[in-house]
Amino acid sequence: MTAEYDLVIIGSGAAGVSAATTAVHLGASRIAVVERGPLWGTCVNTGCIPSKFLLTLAGYAYYRGHGHPGVHTESRLDLEEVLTEKNALQESLREKKRDNLFSRLGVELIEGEAKFLSPHALQAGTRKLTSKRFIIATGSSPAIPPVEGIGSVPFMTSSEALSPERIPGTLIIIGGRAQGLEFAQLYAHLGTKVTVLQRSPRILPEEDPEIADLMAGYLAQEGIDILTGVEIRRAKRSGEAVVIVAGIGGEQRTLSADRLLLATGRSPNTRELNVSVAGVNTGKDGAVIVDPTLMTSAPHIWAAGDVTGGPMLETAAKYGGEIAASNALRELKRSYNRALLPHGIFTAPQVASVGMTEESARRAGLQPVSHSISMDSLAKSSIDGDTRGIVKIVTDRGSRRILGVHICAPLATEMIQEGVIAVMRYLTADDLAEIPHIFPTATEALAVCARGLREHTRDRQEG
């Protein structure tokens, strides 16, 4: 038996839910979400929800007095109880999402593996579906690097690392970007001796170098060993330990630990979809190729989220799902603008950015002017007992508009939203400097930085 739909969405993660919700609000009558399981994708099950929960609780235990010598707090983290609470939180969110999307909004859930049979037909478990339009939102899975011997050693990916049976005494993490550093600090705060191995010359290579260097220093102060410029040559076992042989600084080194965690990116989930029969092209890594409107090479099929190859963020997936559904149902030709997407790293202090760095602005042919201030200049930082971090604003010399905002601070992921508005609405440093801010707050740092940039620019012009 074949069922006909106005829109079929493959995947129930952030992109799929956003697409389905948007479709309902746009008036689509028959909408189906196909999911092979588990429901709600990476974020709820093995991504941002459980990882940020564990980071928060581990931070409570680690920082104890939170930088105030007059506060004496003894903390003991009960792993079993923490994991039970994490699981309960995830289950609560799953039920809320289910009630909202499938009960309240009336979207139909079809559970089963999806596979295209033709451009307009899809096998979903035991059912056959046809639709005028499809949105592919199948997400991604942890990528396993092609390291000699990696298959012969026990390792964790981000999925297993969120439900450890025990806290290892020592841990090697391969990968020094956002995911690797969040896990490094999480496990370090739980008492593990952590070593991070990063291939590039510095951690967080896409971030502003000043912020990346600051974070490297802060993590080192907490006892995390960070090795950069690392070439992983092979992995092997030595009794119960995992051994990594690597080239570092022109020398071969051997490192061992109780456990190994791979934080080396993610791969788009397209292998089982049979997208070629639907006329959908993919890249070498399996990512679905889309145009700026998120349309694939098939004019009735769109794609959003991790399956398009990046950026692999919940924020990007929700944004992409909305755009894909809008363009599929209303032919609005809205463009997916990566420049407006903020991203955050939930270490302590946090890192958050939006827009261009000085380096990327120069590559784009612009003349960037920047200014940064230290968070220790704010009253709020002293009140909270944590003065770590900086705020940096990058502007264009000619137009003076804000090109990018880059923050390292305890509340960076909250503060960055003001930067998003500044970049999105083409504000100048003068505009940001004139916005009244509540005192004492962390977001006041953006206005202070903008005023400093205004004075810095004025001095340079007069000079």
C-alpha cells in the first residue's frame, strides 16, 4: 500500500523537526517524518544536551568555591546518580518533542530505514511513500580516522563518552577542536589526566588565534596536556592500555592511556539512502550537495543539517531546516547564509564567535580593524570570581561596519547574540557603543570594546 504526502522529511533531528514545524505553519496538510531511530537525532541523544549537562555538573564539582576564597564548599560527584539524572533529562525532552510535533501539530511519524526507490518514491521500513517534495535531514555519525591499527584497540566516540562505565585514570583525545576540548575539560574535571592530540599547529584552528591561544593556556592551567602539530601514525594495545605512536616536532613519540577518545569530526549519513536513484548528487564524503537555497541536484528535494557537510551545529541545522521547508513549500528562494551563524564551545571559559576573523576578512579583500578588551576590566567578572577571557570586535576600515565578534568568557555563548545582531544588521562600532547596557553584566563588555575600537580608529585617523 502506497501513501501520498505533500512533504516527506527524512530524519527527526534538529533540521528535520525545524523543517516539519515550519511546514505545518506554512499550511502543508500531509507531512511525514521518517526516522530509523533513535528519535530526535544527535543533539538530544548523543550531542549537545547530554554533553552540556555533564560539563555543567562536572564544573560545579571542580570549581567548588567558584573563585571566592570565602566560600568553602566540599563537592563529590556521584557518577551513577549524575548519569541517571542525564538520562531522565533526555527522556523528558524526548517526550515533550513527541507531544509537540506528532500530537499537537499532527505530523505523522513513520519509523524505519529510508531508501529512495525512484525520484518521488521512498521505502520507509515496510511502507512505501510517495511525495511531491522531500527534505533530507539524516544527520551525521562520528567519523573514525584512517589510523593504522585503530580497529584493534578499544576506543570511545562522542556517543560512548557520554555514558562511561567508570572514570578513566588517563585519557588520550585525538582532536583539538570544539568537541575534543569539551570532552577534555569534562573528563579533567572528573579527575582524569587528559592529553589532547591536535594535527594543526594550534587548537581551535578556525577561531581567532588570540582566543585559541588563550584557551590553550587556560586548559593547560587545569592540567590538560595539549600537543599540536601531531601526526598520528598508529594505534596498538599494551595490556589494558591504548598506545598511540605519533610524530611530534620531527620526533616519534609513544603515548599511552587507559582510554582513547576519537573527536575527529563526523560523517554525513547517506550510505543507506540510495539518493542517486532520486537524482541527488553527493560529494566524496557522502555529503548531499546543495545550492544556496538548500536545493539538491533534484529540483523537488532539499537537504539541511549535518547531512550537507557543515557546519555541523544544532544552530545551523535548525536554521537550515526552516529555510529548506520554506523554499520547498513556498518557492521563496531564501538563501542559507553561513556568515550569520554563531557557534559556541561550552568549555570554561566558553568560546563563541560570529562573522569574520581578521584573517578571513583579509582573504576576502577587506581591510579589517580590530580591538579587544580583557574581561578582567569588568566589574561583573570580579563579582563572579572569574576574570578570564577577552572580547574582540573586527570591523571594516572603509564602511566601519562590524564584520565579526569573537569572545572567550564564562558567558560567551550568551553574550554572542548581541554580536549576531550587529553582524546581521550591519551595525558599526559606534552603533554598538551607544547601546545602553545594564551594569554590572558580562554583555557590557561588547559596548566597552566597541567604544575602545571607536577611539582606536579615531586615533589612527588623526595620526
